[in-house]
Amino acid sequence: MKIDVLTLFPAMFAGPLDESIVKRARQAGLLDLRIHNLREYAHDRHKTVDDRPFGGGPGMLLKPEPIFEAVESLAREQTRVILLSPAGRVFNQAIARELALIDELLLVSGHYEGFDERIREQLADDELSMGDFVLTNGALPAMVIIDAVTRLLPGALGDEESAHEESFSHGLLEYPQYTRPAEFRGMKVPEVLLSGHHAEIAKWRTEQSRRRTAERRPDLL
Ligand code: 4GS
């Protein structure tokens, strides 16, 4: 899979994507990741990427010319061009699974008050949000998406990692888990988990998952 990122803050991407599973996937050639500085697509003396909104109002907008030039030079017909902004559909595991099936993504990180609407209309295939909060820019959302998608690429996880069924894969929150010691500062591990009765343990875990999900995330049920 190839992922291009268009951002005003390329330096933010050093670190999070150079560790752990994403690092390994890149080294193995499963993920070809390229970070591009939007400012390099601005051609005036001051490398301007923003301007004031017509009609007035606070803040600045990302202006069309640099983003159009960048997307036209980076994206091919089959590339999924995705804007990151709070106006997008809220990212989740189902969307991560959908994106993991695509060969080429171009993630366009937002900044300032947002995008000139013509970018949305003409260039974007999709628009994704991390959630209902305001960030300083879309670099972290881009990294979150890259992380969630990369671990779904075939071969990205080791056997140990793959074997684990995780929250949101089976649609419920994780049940409580314990490791040694069986008693720690007077706090005991539930008896059933020490019993060796595999059917009882499975039943207990399912019940705990349901109860926790009902309490904390009833929207998932
Ligand atoms: C998000 C978000 C975001 C919005 C970018 C204000 C700077 C900022 N992007 N999911 N301008 N939430 N973007 O907060 O994706």
C-alpha cells in the first residue's frame, strides 16, 4: 500500500511512524509512506498557502492553488484523496478496514479555519474526522489513520499480535484481564479465571464484555 500525506508540518511525522508495527511494515515493504510539505507547492515569494475568507469572518483558509497542484501531481486516478477535518465522517474500525483494501491513499491535513470549498468539491473523494474536538492541524489525525490502517495490512502483525481479538473487532469492549500475581496488595484475581474451566471462563468473559459495554458505551450495542 502507498500512502502520501500532504501537510504543513512534515516534521511532526518523524517519530510515531518510525516505531513498532508501522516501522516494521515500512521496512518489509508493506507500506510505502511519503510525507510532502504543502509549502513546496506554493510558488510566490512568501510560499503562501492561506488567505482570508471572502465575506469576512475570523481566521484564514487553505487556498486552492497549492493543494490543487499538489494533489494533481501526487494522486492518480485510483488514489483515494481524503481530507482530514472535523466536518468529515468520524473515523472508526470499519473505515480502517475499508481503507486497508485500497492501494493508494492521499491524506490531506487541514490547518487554519479550514479548506477553500473548491478543494472539497473538486479534489476530495472522502473527508474524515478524528472526533468532535478541535486540533491545531490534521497531522495527528493522519498519523492515527496510518497507524490503524497499517496494522490491518496482511503480514503487518506478528502471530502473537494477530491472535488477539481486540475491542471493536468483535464489537464489544474488552473484558477485564489479569496476569500474575494471583493476589496483589490484597486484590484477588476472580476465582473463575484460576479454575481451568474453559467454558466457564469464556462465559464469564462474554458477560463482563457485555456489562462493561452497556455501562460505558451503550451506543455500541
Ligand atoms: C480535526 C479533527 C481537527 C480543525 C485543524 C481546526 C485546524 C483542525 N481534523 N479530525 N483547524 N478533529 N482539525 O480538529 O480531523
